Amino acid sequence: MAILSDYEEEEQTQTTSNKPFTAAFDPSNPLGFLEKAFEFVARESDLFKSHFLIKDVSAVVGMVKEKVEVKAKKRKELKLEHIVRAEKKMKEDPPLAKEVKKQELKPEVMEEEKGSDAKGEEKNEPRAPSKGNGLDMDKYSWGQSLQEVNVVVPVPPGTKSRFIVCEFKKNYLKVGLKGYPPVIDGELFLPIKVDDSFWSLEDQKSVSILLTKQNEMEWWKYLVKGEPEINMQKVEPETSKLSDLDAETRSTVEKMMFDQRQKSMGLPTSDEMQKQEMLKKFMAEHPEMDFSGAKVS
């Protein structure tokens, strides 16, 4: 009786042992991994004593194969659905379709196209600003207020954020898609506050970037170096925003706008005009003095 109980205890100990399976999987040799797995199962269980082993294993393999095929079919259907939605979106939005075709070109073709665009434009000639006091470029648009700059870069419909490249530093901005030449890549007109600037993917079809200006009292002539400049004389801030300011701030902003227009036309600023008036008044009060070499600084 004691011998029987000892045997049962030993058998229970063997059947409840949980030895870990430690084989590493090598993608280049999947059958080798399966061989090790079967050897482990053979050592740790009675599976290989079954008369239906081959039939049972075949059934498991068939079941796994079916699951894999179902998942592959579902991925294919989702991809097809995405393509159909993208085509529908492009038909509804022709400019976006044009941008998608550009994105699908090989990098070297896009570079060549970018070069030809640069040759065909007179970048030294200031352009009239857009409604947002910026410019609508071929591959992006930008606008500004006194405090910040907003940039919008179209991307193909359905684009995921992980495919977006958006880097900005104090004096630098780079935006584009991974694997393609950047849409924007250059030195900013003026420094920005990096910690107060950010970007987001809007409806999976455009990248929206907000850059907070370091100097919040000056308009930008361009976004990045080498791009066309805007005509500073035609910059028009929203009247509603000016009216929201207190009298002192509004006066400062209007003075700054006037000075910028004067500078762009090569004319004296308000401070310089005030100094000139003071000099004229002093000259009138002291006709006995020689002011031939006097300069306003």
C-alpha cells in the first residue's frame, strides 16, 4: 500500500512539472523551431503516444492556416476600401488629387520638378500677401498674426502621423513625408519659441503647424529663406483683433505697422520724423547757429 502511494505521488510530481520552453525563433528557419517545439512536447507530455497524432497536428496546422488567410483577406479588403475612399476624395477635391500625384512621384522626379519651379518664378519680386498675411505656395500655404505663424501642408488622404516628418528649431523648419524630399526645409525668417510651437495632423489629409514668434511685434516677410517675400505695405491685420486691444497696446501696434511700411519704402520712421521736427524747431529758434553738418541719429 505504501509502495502504491509512493508511485502515485511520484507520477503526480511528473505530470505537474512546468518546464519552460526556451528555444529561440529564427525567421529564416521556422521548421527548425517547430522541430524543437515538438521535441519539447514529446518530452513533457504523452501527445506522441496517441495514434491520432499526425491527424490532430494536421488539424491544428490547418486551423492556424485558415486564421492567417482570413486576416490576410481582411487586410486586403481594408486596403482596397482605403484606396476607393482616397480616389473618391481626390475626385471631390482636384487640387488635393494633384498634390497626391506629386507625392507619389519618385524623390528624384520631385526634386527635378522643384528645381524647375524655382527657375520659373521671380522670387525677388515681393508678392501681394494672402488673406492671412502670408502666401499660398504650390505645396503649402502660410499665414500670420503678430504673435504666431500658421503653416498648412497637404498630405495624401489617410496619411498616418507616423509617416509625417515635422522638425522645428529656434531658426529652422522641416516638414514632409518619410521617404520623400521635404516640402519645407530651411531657415526661418525670424526665431520662434520652440516650446510654444506644435504641429498636428488634421483629418489625415493636412499637417497644421503653429509657430509662436519670439518677437511678437514684427511681421514676417517670408516663411523660410529662399522663398518669395510678401509686400509688407499690403499686410493687413484683422481690424477686429486690433479693436480688442487696449488703447496703449493698439497705439503701439499701429506705430509699429507704420514704421515697417515706412522702412519698406525707404522713408523715415515715426521716431525719426519726430527727431527731424525737433531739429527743425530748434534751428528756427536759433538762426545764428550753423546746422549744415547736423544729422538726425
